[in-house]
Amino acid sequence: MAIRRGRGVAAVNYPTGMNLGGDPSQALVHSTPTGNFMVTLSSVDLGQGLKQIMAQICAETIGVSADQVTIDTADTDTGPHCMGTFASRGTHRIGNAVIQAATEAKQVMLEVAADELEVNASDLETDGAGNIHVKGAPQKSISIFDTALAAHFKRGRSISGRGMFLIPRSFPEVETGAMKPSTCYAHACTVAEVDVDDETGEVTVVSVKNVFEIGRALNPKMVEQQLVGGSWMGISHALYETTEPYYPNRDHRGIDFNQYLMPGPGDLAETEIVVLERPAADGPYGAKGPGEMCANPQIPALANAIFDAVGVRIDHLPITPERVLRALKAQRAA
Amino acid sequence: MMRLAKEYFADQRDDDLKQLGVGLQRSDVPGHVTGKTTYFADRNFPRMLHLKMVRSPHHHARIRSIDTSEAEKHPGVARVLTHKDVPHNVYTILILIQVGPEDEQVLAADKVRWKGEAVVAVLADSERAANEAAAKVKVDYEVLPAVFDMDEALAPGAPLVNEYHGNNYYTYDSGSHRKVRFGDVEQGFAQADFVLEETYRSSPIEQAPTETTGCIAVPEGNDRFTCYTNTQAMFFTLDNTSIILQMPGHKLHFVGGTVGGGFGGKVDVTVEPIAILAAKLTGRPVSFIYTREEEMQISSPRAAEKIVIKDGVMKDGRIVARYVKGYTDAGAYSRHSPYGAQKGAAHYPGPYTIPNVWADTYCVYTNRTPSSAMRGFGVTIADFALEVQMDKLARLISMDPLEFRFINAYRDGDMKAHRQPTEGAALIECMQEASKAANWPVAEKFLKMSSYKET
């Protein structure tokens, strides 16, 4: 009886969005009298940080700092329609709607600034630090603060914009299944290393090395947060979680976190993340949706690593110590 | 812990962003870590009622009678609701995108089809009173044979789970399953050096959000209802509520906010309609929040799946044919499962170019907790099956598993089985980087490959 080490690999892709159901989201953007910006949505932040990313996308598009953008969301009286936060669609779909709304608002802002500076709006650009200036002549400038005041109190303009992103619904062709289930795909490859105790069937995840291609890392810290969390969830799916451990038998159903198992802090694997960026043609600043994908490749990589370690295949998730032990027993009997 | 590998695809990016591409601190994080973030359940209203559901103790049973008289007399009880109180009691949530039929009862009228199905809603001044009164509801059941196994459910003579479908599978416009047909799969198997058929299975998985599903419905002075909810989709839930309650949408005001984790577990419309109905009928605010047990066993999990994959492979590593049958255990009702099952159909070749593909995906009904969306819906378990299958195929032909994937990896322009040309491929580069990061050597020719279309 011994601890045996093995490693396995898996590579996956993942569709962004839910074209098979139709995939619309809308956004509204307007400026306050002093040149701060409100983004109004009905999208839901599930804790992943949707509001922060939308603020950064709006800020990038208009040319202000992200802390000047406030996100007002998840209120059906004020926010325009959003299909929902799922299908890895938030950043991509809602982000595109925010870009369109912010672009329209920015155009009005530049027109007001042009009137104030007595130049053409097409000659103006933002510096990303709160100012608008003539291209190539940064000394001829006006602050966004003054521009917004002028719009509100002098020029009678509404610095605002409407944004809409819609992927029309794809209906699968009946006989061939020709369909367009998404617009772009994120990618991943994971190498997992495990120790398997061939006496107890217990699997210890030594390390997971994940490479993710996500289009564009719009906020690398938040990308890291999501990818590390997803990687943990993948491990949990592979080795721990189920509401029905003896499916299709319905016995032994977990009803709380004492019975429904997940890896705890002591079970965390050494996790390495490498991110590649191949911008999506239709992504907001190239971003794809990695939210779901990042929990997938660890599962088969671990199954393959367990085979590499002890030579048994567990083709039924989750790969519990009991299943490993039964397979080892069958292997020895054979 | 994370590294951005900027050397890949550098020719496709202008790294000139100012507010993006930088790791700004999330503006909401200080609130989260200091306990100041407001969640829907942090609100309290005068005279608020608590809703507790009387649920089916049987997997499959006919309801002979429902007696709520003792429960109604229990101290603190304001109202007891049955199916008779629900204006449009038979519903299905994807009806909003024309995916019917309506197949589920908000409160069971004639039958229960899974253990835990909602039958009677009790409203009381306190959770304790609601629970005590719920225990006094008497439902007379005639227990029926139940089916839990997808193979048994699809076999002739199986008990019928859901009369609204007429069969124990969802009927697509393509019949009992969604089809993908590409190339000539039989010819592919005939030409293959080896054929490998394997079966993969998974058990249901709970989304396990920190915050359980719930809402608080408040009747307003202007004849509208405000619903504070942690749904993942505001208008999807509002519009479904409008149908179930036969109440115009303008009467409804949904307020969300930060949700304590969703993972797909909060896209079914299970609490809002009944809470708003209760608020309307009592004129009082109503709180309906799942216990942890309800979150684990009542709220929809990720479906169990069974996936059969048969592949034809050449000695040189090329996969020349793939045949897949995928089965999704929807439990007793559709919810989002018909969608997930067909999403899977398009996914089965995975990120590989395979010239001959045949995929059938089935959405199967059994007498268990309805399954629904979860992170990786229609894809996660498929990826498990596909990538373990890839490992087996590589070993079958004595090839390194990573090199085997390079040989089959899709590249820009390759036609996928669901007849979309590949765009923006990056699998090869991910594997090249993984080879380096994990010190898993592959032949030089694979490190020189590119996802770009050759010109």
C-alpha cells in the first residue's frame, strides 16, 4: 500500500452567451451636472464584480477615471432590460451595451466641448484624466467638469446615451443541427497532479496549472479572483460534490455543509494561473466570458491524473474515495 | 499566482487601454468585507409575514384531498394558500422564449412528481408559527410508482412522470432529441484503425451559494408590489411572475442588488410569484427565504448526465469519427433543461476538428428534484466525458495525451460539426503554454503550431 503520484491534462473551449435563447442587454449612460457618469442597468451583480467592470468599461470609452462612474443596476423601474447574469454573458453582452451607450454620451460631451472651445467636435479627444483637448494641441482644452456644467446650465444638452447589444436568436436546424450557440469561445488547458492513497482511495490534489485564454483581461485582479475560484470549484466538482451520492438512488442526500462536502482551506491545491489574450472580434475591448469555463478543465484533468497514478478509470462524477477504492479492489481482483 | 502571458497574440492587441487592463480595486469590496453590503434579506418591514411551504413527502403521488382547516386556526397564521389561489397555476419559465409546453404547477393541484414539490403555502407572523401550522396541513396522497433512472424512464412501460409532455423526454422540433449531423459517421468508423465506446456519468450538483434563494414582497400604497429579490435575471423573473399572477407588468417593481452567489441556482422563478401573490391576498409584506436544506434539496441542482461517446481514431492520432448520445436528467419538470441539453449537442466535438460527427442529446424526465442551470450548463459534464475520452484514446494508440490533442486541435477556419467556422481559436497556444508551465514536454513541431489560418 502506498501513496501514488500521477498527472493528467485536459483542454477545453467554452461558448460565450446564450444565442439559442436570444441574448439582449441594454444600458443607459448619463452625466451629472459636474461631469460624473451614471450607468443604468437592470443586470444583477452576483458578487463576481459586474459593477466594477461596467464602471471601467464606461470610463475607458468616455475617457474619465473609473471612480467617476457609478453603476445603478438591478431595479426594473429604472434600468433597461437585461436578459440576466448567466451563460458567461455579463462582461461580453452588457459590456458591449455600455460601450454603445457611453459612445453616444461621449459624442454629445465632445459637441458641447467643441462649442465651448469653438472648434470641431471631430478634432477633440479625451485624455483619460478628466480633460478634453484638441488633438495634437493639449493646451487647448476644457475639463469634463466644465463641459458638463455648460451642457446642463448653458447649452441645454443632455450628455447621455443609449446602448443595446443583441445577438439574434439562433434556431437549430432540425435535421443537421446547424446552429450558432455563441459568438466567441474562451479556451483553457489544465495540468493536474495528484497523490492517490491506494489503501483509502483518498485523492490529494498536489497542484493545478491552468492556462486560460479569455480574450482580454479587463481587470487582471478580478480575472485572477474568478479563475482561482473557478479552479477550486472544478476540483470540488471532480472529487467532492453531489446532492445524491448514490444517484440514481435517492438516499444519503446532503442537507447542509456538514453533509454536502467541499474542499476546505486545508485541501487547497497549489494553483497556478496563466492568462492568454486573443481579443474577440465582437468582445468589449476584446473580452470573452471565462466565468463558467474556468471551472471545467480541472475535472477531467484530475480524472486522468488519478488514472495515471493508480491505473483505474472512474467515469462517474464525483470521484469519491469510495469509488476509487472499489475500482482498485476490482483491479486487484482482475 | 496569476501571470499574463503577453507574448501570445501580441499582434492582435493594442495594449493602450487606460482604465482597463489594470487591476483596480473593486468599489464594492470594502462593503463586502466590512459587512456593510446590503442584501435583500437585510430589509425588515412592519407586519411582515413569513412563508413556509408544505412539500410532498412522496416522489410521485396523486393528491386525493388537501385539508388546511387546522393550519388556518393555528395562532399567528394569516393565510394558507393552495393551487386554487394561483391565477395561472401551470407554467414553465422558458415560455418567455416560446419553449413550451407549460408543465409545472406553482402549487400542486392533482399530482406531485418529486419529493419536495410545493403543495400548500402557509403565511404566519413568525417562521416558527408558519412551520408549526405547515405541520398541521393534511394532504391525502395515493402513492404512485416512481422512476429515478434515465434508462428506465426511457424504457417502454415506464411510469409517466409528466403528463404535460406525454413522454419521459422533451420533444424538440427534431423529435425526441436534438440532433447534430456532420459528415458520414459510419464511413468514418469504417476507415478508423480503432474504435472506442465509453459511457460517462455524473450525479446532481448543488450550486451552493452562500446566500439562499429568496425574496421579500411588499404591497405599496399605489397598488403596485415591490419585490426585493436575489434572482439572477430581473425582467425574466418579473415577466414570468406577471404571467403566473395574471398581473400587468407595470404593477411589479423588482429590486435586486448584490447577490450572495448564484452559479445558475437563482434563475428559476420559484419564490417571487407566490410571495407577491401572498402579499396581494394579505395586504402585508411577505418574506419567503429558502432554508439551507431547501437550497440543497429543493432548489434545482445541476442535472445528472449520462454520456456515451464512440470515437474512431487512426494510428497517427487523427480522430475521424465521433458518435455521442447525451442524456440530461431534468427531474420532474423542464425549467431550463431543454435548453441545456441542446446547448450540449453543439459542444460535443469539443475544441477539436472532427470530420464526421453524430450527436443526439435527450432531456429526460424522472421523479426527482427538477434540475436546471448551473455554471457550465450543458458543457461541464460534456467536457469531463470528452477529455477523459481523449486521454483513453491517446493511450489506446500509445501516444502522449497532450500531443494527441495538438493533432486534433481546431484552428481558425475549421468547420465545426454544428456548421460554424472556427474563429478566434486559441487552444493550441493554451496547450503550448501548459506544456511549458507544467514541464510536460511535447515535440518541437507542436510548439511551432499556431491557431492562425495558414496564408
